[in-house]
Amino acid sequence: MADTKYTGSEMDRRYHGSEINVTYSKKRCIHAEECIRHLNAVFDVTRHPWIDTEGAPAERMAQTIHLCPSGALHYERKDGGPAEQAPETNTIRLWKNGPIQINGDIEIVGAAVEMMHETRATLCRCGASENKPFCDNAHHKVLFRAEDPAGQPAEAVTVSSGGKLRIEPEPNGSLYIRGSMTILNAAGEVIFTGDETWLCRCGHSTDKPFCNSMHKQVGFVAE
């Protein structure tokens, strides 16, 4: 293993390599382990440091980091390779009994968060995360359950175009989302296409994933 240097705090670290730097946000990681499954030569939690930035070519590391659903991993190319680009379409996908996964040209703006240039995120919809609006796997602890809504096959629907997708976690309320988007159920079927919607983040809506103002009845609190 090469001598990978890292800097930063316990929660946010930058791993420095000769061809690529990798940043890791511990608070946003939901341990999907896509990085470990696809490139264990670089990402290995059994060693310290767990990221070896000399363990594979920069291009392969970048391709693997693109698979990280939460956006906990990002990179900075130093070899002249391209930076990560936002997808051509904005897609929101429900995880079965879990968070919503968002891929697109994302900005997240609220009382407790401001991200103007993001491409990947997993946001809480069980209401129990201690890192709202992001998922921290609390849905496992609270045994969150959400029936997967029926949808249409993606090939039978005209999906939305791209552009900026603005996400605003409303105080003590829902996720207000504006911008062209396609929402998929856990099976990959389309349940919504449009330019504006409100998604439940208290965990109590009877119309999941959409908000029906149950947050007011249950006294949901979140900045």
C-alpha cells in the first residue's frame, strides 16, 4: 500500500494522492458500500487509512466514487481528467423502507444546510435522522416502513429534462423540490414527473413519498 496522506477532521477528511484527491464525509455516509464492492484495492475499512489513493488509476477511482449514492465521497482530479458532471436528468429514487436517493444538478438550501453544487445525496424520509435533511440510517433503528407506490415502466413515460434541482427542507415540514425531475419507486418505475412537489420527511404521511401535512399533526420538529 502506498503512503496515503489525509487531512481534516474526524467527520470530513481529504485523502491526498499523486493523481487524485478523495474527500470523505463521515456524517453523510450511509454505508451502502458500493465503493468497497467495486474497488476494494482502494476502499478497505480493515486498514488505516481506509482509502488508498494510489491503489488504482484515477479514472477507475472516479468511476467508483460516482456510485456512492449519498455523496459522502467526492474527488478532485490532479491528472488532467474531467471533474464530475451532473447527470443530464434529475432522478429521485425511493429506497424500500429507506431514504430517497437523488442524482442530478442539485442544490440543497435550508436553515441547517447550504449546498449549491451537488450531484448525489440520500435524504431522510423516516423523520428520525440526527443529520437532517440527510439520511444517517436511522430508518433501521425505528423500523421505518413505507409501501412502495405503483408506477409505470420508465420506457413508457417521457422523463423530465435536466437543469438545476432546488431542494428546500421546510422548517418542521416537508422537502419542497423545484426543477425538472423524475421520481421512481424502489422497483424503478416512474411515479411522478414534473417541476414541483413536496415530499414527506416526517415519516408519517399516508400518501408516501408525498407530503399530506401529517407533520403538523405529529409535531415534527426539524430546522
